[in-house]
Amino acid sequence: MYVDVHAHLIHPAFEGEEDAIAERARAAGLDWVIVNGLEPVSNRRVLELCERHEGLLPALGIYPVDAIARDIARSGWTHDHPAPEPFDTDAEIAFIDANAHRIIAVGECGLDRYWVAEHAAEQERVFEGLCDVAMRHDLPVIIHTRKAERRSLEILQALGVQKADFHCFGGKLDLARKAAEAGYYLSIPPVVERADSFQRIAARLPLDRLLTETDCPYMGPDRGERNEPANVPRGVAAMARARDISEDAMASAIRENFRRLFGR
């Protein structure tokens, strides 16, 4: 009865283990794992992987840093991971549109002011284009909003987006409440075991607005260890403790929220 709404199984950390990880998720009690794409290569690999496993559901998107890859000055990139490879974002939006019948959601998409503070207008243009695809096909959007939570909420409401999940929400609690009041969902990763900020969201937001994710291979319950969907039950248990309800009640509520948003 568990679900993971945001997993990066197409990631170098899982290379060659994708099928085994899908099997471990099923053995851990997960009904569904949504596998999110980020750019052309991962989007196509997501579709291929999900075709092999009944419990994996594909979501195609454009990560906000990838959305501005053509504008990033390589010489000024100072992060400890490679700068994203440029591609035609409009062509990729068209690809996602053409394959909307094959996916459960549009995402990962959204805004990021943490890794790259510049080129906000282009990030917003791509985000809005993907929201348009989602709305035309009656699909939810799974959004990244790091250091841009308020602006992301403004865009969703201005466009009239009805179905959205704020993945791994890192903003203030009052803004999380506003997102929930607007009818959107917030998904919490297993790091909630040791993260007070996620425990507060789990405890204080309406139960019918909460979902679970992994954001794997990141955001796991054990510091320094690779995360994977099989850890979702630990996240649910931590959320239940924060809320002072039973694990079964927590899991059942999340499963119903998933059914309501994604129709499964």
C-alpha cells in the first residue's frame, strides 16, 4: 500500500541495478513508483524502464537547470557536478506532449534558484510550457521549487493548474500551508526520519495533502547511504510518529491521496 511519487531510477548511482531496485520496491510493499525524467536522454530511458515493470510509472519532464543549459556559461560553472548538456527545450516539450498518453505525470519540472540564480525568465517559460502540456492532457505536474517556492506557487495559480505535487518541499511552513490550501500536494522523502523540517510538514499539514517520495538516490533515511524506493515504509513510519497516528493510518491516507491525484 506504499507509493513513491518521485524517484530517479535513471541515475548513474543505479546503473545496471534498475530492475533489481524495482523488484526490491515491490517486495517492500510499494504499489507504484513514479520514475521522473529530467532531459531528453533520461526521458527516453524512463519510458523504456517503465515498460519492463508493471509497478513503475513514467513521468517526463525538464529539470529547471537543464531547461537553461544553453544559457549557462561553462567557464563560470563552479559546482562539483558537470554542467548540463544543451538541447532544444521546445523540441523536448513537443516530445513530452506527443507521448502524454504514455505517462502518469509531467515532471520533474519547475524552478530552481539554488544551483543557478540567473536566466529566471527562460526557466519560467519552460515551466509554463510543461504546465500547459499537463493541463491539456489532464495530467498532474511534479515540481521542483528549490529556493523558488513562492514564485512556483504563483505560476501554478496564475495558469490555473489544478493538479500538482511539490516534491521535496524546502520552503517555510506557512508557504507549504498555502500550497495545500490551493489544493496541491506535498511529497516527503525518507530523510524525514532525521529532518525536523519535513517532520513539521508531516505533522501540521492536512493529512489529505501529503504524499511520499524518495528523490532517490538522494534524501535517504541513513546519512551518506544511497536511497531507493524500498525505504518508503521508513518514511511513512516517521511521518506517522510526527503526526501521532498509526503507520497503517498514515499509509492508507497517502495511498488514497495518490489515487486521488494520479488516478491509480
